[in-house]
Amino acid sequence: MAVNEATKVLSRMRERTQRAYVWFAGSFLKILFAKMFESIRVQEEDISRWAVFLKKQIRGKRVVYVPVSKTLIDPLLVWYVVIRYQLPVPAIALDEAISTLGPIADLFRISGGYFIKRDITSRSPLNTAVTAAYTQVLLREHNSLAFVLEKARTRTGKVQPPHQDGLVNMIMEATLEANQNPASLLKSNGVGADDDPSTPITPVSPGGATKLVSKDVVFVPINITYERIPELSILTDEVLDQRPRAPTSNRLSLAVPPPSQAMVDRAKKVHSGAIGGELSDEGRFGRALFGIGKLVSVQDVVENDKLQKRWVLAIRVGLGCHAVRVSKVVEKVTKAIQEGQRRATILSPVSLVAAIGAPLDWQDGEDMDAIIFYAFRLLDEPKNILIDGKEISDETNVRSNDHADNIMTLSYFANQLIDIFLAEALFSVVYLSYSGKYEPEQDVMDKFRFLVQLFEEEFVFPWDPEEKFREVVEQFVTKGLLTITNEDNVKNLTFMVNQQSDFTKYHQLCFFASLIYPTLDAYWITSCSLSALENVPFLPRKTVPVLSQWIATHLIAGRRTIYREVLSTEASRNAVNIFMALGFIRDVMEKEKLTPDAQALLYDLGIPTNETLVEMANHDASPAPVPVDNQELMMKLMAQIEMNRATSNIADLCTQIDGYRFGANNPKESYQNAQVFSKCQKQIKSILKSDQSYAKKKNLTLSREEDDMIQLVYSLKQSAATPLEGYKASRRVSEVYNLRPQFIPQ
């Protein structure tokens, strides 16, 4: 039985590569990419360094290409580029879900793709064993592999944490060849064995030091910047949970020639109506900028003796158990790969019109007008950007279209800057939250730590918070934004810049903080929406993003927030995870709390019976362990939170988050925002009122708590943009909620 099942698993995942198929796939991709992109650009110094390094040292080494997951075509683009530069052609590890995509799945398979279950919770031990063995065989046969660290494409443009699916472990095992002779590996490292001579798996270096690696693996971090994402409209619809829109016939944004003065002149004429806007379909997605980071050698990582011993002990656990925690070696390799990807980021004019101290693809001879109009055309000027007037001049007013999907499209590109300026952006939020002249450094550091922990699900933090805090403080002191003073052995930070003292530097701070403010507002609104738990004791977890979106529309209409990015349901889901980790809410199984009749009604409303419910956490009981990597950081964070909350309720958290928002140091704004939580509670309570509840219409008698919860879910289903049955909304979010345009600067 096991042999037959293993054979079936292998037949489903295996590749179908042949030389004729490779020729066909290469020719097809050349034509496809020529149609899609104006050009595929690889920095000359990167590719020369990369190719020379690999070609000189390829003997005795294996190569693993790791691109950042942004689109479905990332692995294909990597495959095409390495063939173009005559580098080792990889087998491509792909999620099993891609195998259902028809022709593109076939293209992946003939290009060397094989499909695996990346979700370890749905992967049996046998499937894991077959996946590990086949991955190791492919790596030995091809001497090259390609995969992405993330679970799926980024839907918001933000960097995602690595998916702990064991794939890196499998590659490490292939590197260490532990599956062939684990006993000799343990003996060679002094674990439960005598001092035997070295084996072929653990050769001895000339210096006498024992090596774990018999054939080194080199990871190649890759970050591809697309000036336009091919499936961006689909990703935006997923973030807003709305039905994909029909393709438009707007052709102005399709062709994107390289920026030049001729392009500027033509863009002005098109905008003024002097000439038509019909352009060619070729190059509709601009340029693909291929960035390559510092190579990560497994041999270099495992040379540390302590890490070697930790890895050897980790091998004893085995991949068959579904342990989420990876070994220290794998963790270090993963962090090194992501750091390489981060440093390989290339900013295009679409993400940043003017360069701000980061690598920017700006060619010689191009002026500012060329860059700006080039970015406008790629951003779908008539669709996402509105330009007042017929003629363009320095006084022309440029603003964004206020529809939620247009805003989310623009925010995708802006979010690509966050990873580069993350620490500066967080510190700028803290800086602008103070209204006083100076504050103790420890208090400022506590607020910085709080933001780091609050956004743990939203961003990837590759640095230690305390070290980064001190580094950013030094930068701000150097720029004249801060001064450090000591009074009574207490170090104080003096804030030197405000809107009156230095207009330019103040707006630079506002720019950095604006990268965080939309997400911060989304978390604030999610905490406001959880005021529903004051009216109903528990709420299906699936309805919280829908409720948050409903609350967000009211706060946008009431001008309590200027960011339409708060309509994103993804940020709301991440916020719920963090609030649960902080201990403000907890989840319970639906079957533990609800009667069968209540479960049946929820099922009719689109809530499955295995759905979890969220409720206020019981702070009288012992706190549950918090799943964070840095327990010391969590202890400091909780100590800081405990200073301002004795009862530990969600209202206190809402108030605390509000203290970081834009305008928090304005007394009038602060007073009005302080009333939002109670007003949201009243607004939610109002939709519970009905002459006849949904349960009574179904001739069922429930308890008051269950009846109110069912009525809330039913009311949200009737009024919200996102149906709970799992179907996408038929209209855009802005149209469903009848949101009017706002002319408040974003």
C-alpha cells in the first residue's frame, strides 16, 4: 500500500523535462516576454559578477535560485534569464495549486517544474518523505533548483515572511547528504560515537577541521522589480474581496516606451487631446528589472561548530514530524537569503519618481519630466491618476482616483518602498506622535518596540529592534532632527523639528510616516470593529474583516480617516492575529460555544461549522503562551502595555493605537477620535435592532447571545460588500458603500 501511494505521489509531482521541450519553452517565453515587457534588464555589474562566480566555481557546487514571489511568472523569468546567460538550468519547485492552472501549469512542467504540497498541515509523512527524496534527487541531477520562500504572491507589495514548509530543510539535507548515512554524520561530529575516521560524507579539510558539507550549495537571492504587475488587478480584488473587474479597453497605458523627451512631448499632446492615445500592445508592462543579491553559501553558514551541532541534533527530529520550528542553521540561511533579496531591490520610477538614496533605474540623459510622465503612463494615468486641466504645467493639480481598487493599485507600488525605509518610517511615526519638546529615550524606545510587535504579521523585521532603534536615533541626530541630553542620569531625546520650525524636514518625516499610516489606521479600525464584542460575547472570525470594512466606510465618510487602504481585508486579518497574540482576544471552536441550531443558521449564512469564534480574553486566568520568536522582546512589550491598562480590554488597545495615528498630537483630533470606539459600538448595536430576528424568521428559538450574533452576521451579509458565502462582491467596494470622492491629500 505504501509503495503504491508513494508511486502515485511521485507521478503527480514529477517533472516532464526533455531537450525538445526546453527548446520549445525557451522560444515561447522569448516571444511572450517580448510582448509583455519593454525589456528585461539585468544590472551589468551584477550579471557579470554572478555569471563569472558561478562559472568559475560551479564544479563541485549546486545552485539554488530564490526569487521574491510577486507574480506567477517569477520562476519562468528566472529560468529564461539563466538560460540566456548559460548558467545552470534549474528544476522548479512549485505549489500543487499551480498544477490546476491549465496551460501555464503545462508550461511550468515542461520547463522543469514539479508540484509539491507546501502546506505541511495537509501533507502526510509519506508525502513529505517522497517530496524530500525527489527534491534531493533533482538537485543532484540538475545541480540547480529554483523556488520561492513565500507561501504565495504578495497581494499588497509588502515583503512577506518565509513559509515554513520544510523545503529549505530538504535542500539542506541534500547538502549534508544526511539521508544516505545519518549515523556516520552523527559520529563525525562527536554525537554518540567514537572518533572514527572521516567518511566520504564528511571529508576532512587540509587544515584538519571536519566539514559537514560534501558538496556545497549556493543560494542566489533574486528580486525582480516589475514596473507593472501583470495580474495586479486580480491581486487588488483579492485584497478587497471583490469580484474581478472586466478588462478595460483603455489603451493609453498599454505601451510604455523608454523615457525620453519625445515621450514627454507626446504625453502632453495626448493629455491635451492634440493627438490620439492609441498605442501598440507590445511592452504593456514596462520593464522587468532583475536584481541579484549576495550569494549565500551553506558551507560558510555551517562552519560554526555550534551551528553544526544544532543542525545534527535537528536531523534526529526528522522531516516526518510536522514541527514548525526550523533549525538554527536553516533559520540563518533563510535570513541571509531574504537579506540578499532586500539588498537586490531596484526602485523603478513607478515606485519612486525621484530618487531618495536608493538604487533607481535612471538612465543618462533623462530629465525629471521624462521620469514623471513615464511613471504616470505605467500607473494608468486616466484610470488611477486624475490630472486637472488640459495643459500640464508646474501648477497642474495631480490627484488619485478615490475608488478603493484604484487606491489599492497605487498603494501596491508605494508599499515596495516600505521594506527599504521600514525602520525610519516606524521611528517617524513615533516622532510625530509626540507633542512635547523632549521625552525620555526609554519611553520612545518602548513606543518603537510596540509598533514592531504590532506589525509583526504585516512586515518582515530582519533586525534587532533595540539595535536598529539606536542606529536610527544616530541618523536623526546627524540630520539635525534630534538631540540627546542627560538630566539626572536620564537620557532624553529632544525633538528639533515641527511644521513651524522647519517645513521641509517636517514633511520628510511625514513622507516616511505616510508609508505606515494606512496600515496603522487599518489596525485601529479593526480594534474599533471589535467593539462588537461588547454587544455580542463572541463573533465568527471570518466576519471580523467584513465588519472592519463596514466600519471603515463609515469612518471614511465621517472623515475620521483619509486612507482608503483601510478597506483592505488582509490588514484586518493580520490585525486579528496580532490582537490574539497580545492577549486581548482569543479564539474558541464554534462547536464549544453554540447550540446545533445556531451552528445550522451560521452555515446557512456561509459560515462553516469548523469556523472559530473570537471573544474577549479572560485576563483573570493565566495568560496563554504567545507564539513569538523573541520572548524577551515580548516581555518588554507587555510591560509597556501594562502601564496603561489595568483591565486589559480592546478599548484600551484602540486608544493606544490611536495615539500613533496622523494628527494624534492635535488635541481636537485626539478628543474626537477618543469617541470613535463608543460610536462604533453604538453603530453596531443599531443593526442588531429588528422587529423580527433572522432566527425567529426561521422559527428557531435561541439564547439572547446567539440570537444577537446571528443577527449581526445576517445584517453584515445584507449590507457589506463581501458576501460571506465565499463569492466575490459583484461591484466595487466604493460603489457598494456609495463612498464619495474626497479631496483630502493622501
